[in-house]
Amino acid sequence: METLLLANLFDYLSNPLASPLVLLLVILDVVALRNLWRSSRGDSSKIIWTLVIILFPVGGLIAWWIFG
């Protein structure tokens, strides 16, 4: 089972379209985190949003841009 998951991961990463999309996602997450930590929100709110963005990269990023 583990080798099947690992093989699927390598297949995904070898896709020529996957690498630029992953890089774009990482850049957008870093921008969102930078904007979050520069904002005047309270520390607890910043920590919660940071965890949401890191644990759920796509959904957290979308939630941050909509609700943040």
C-alpha cells in the first residue's frame, strides 16, 4: 500500500504541469502568510490562520483570501 501511494506521488510530481502549479501554490501561501503577519490582527488570530494555511494549503489559501 505504501509503495502504491509513493508511486502515485512520484507520478504526480513527474507531471510537467504539476511542478509549476505546486511552485505557484507555495508562492501564494508565502504571500498570504507574509500579509497575515504584517496585519494588525491579534496574535491568536494570526496563529490560527497560519495553521489553517499551512495544514490546508489550497483551502486555507482560498479561505484567507475570502474571509481574511
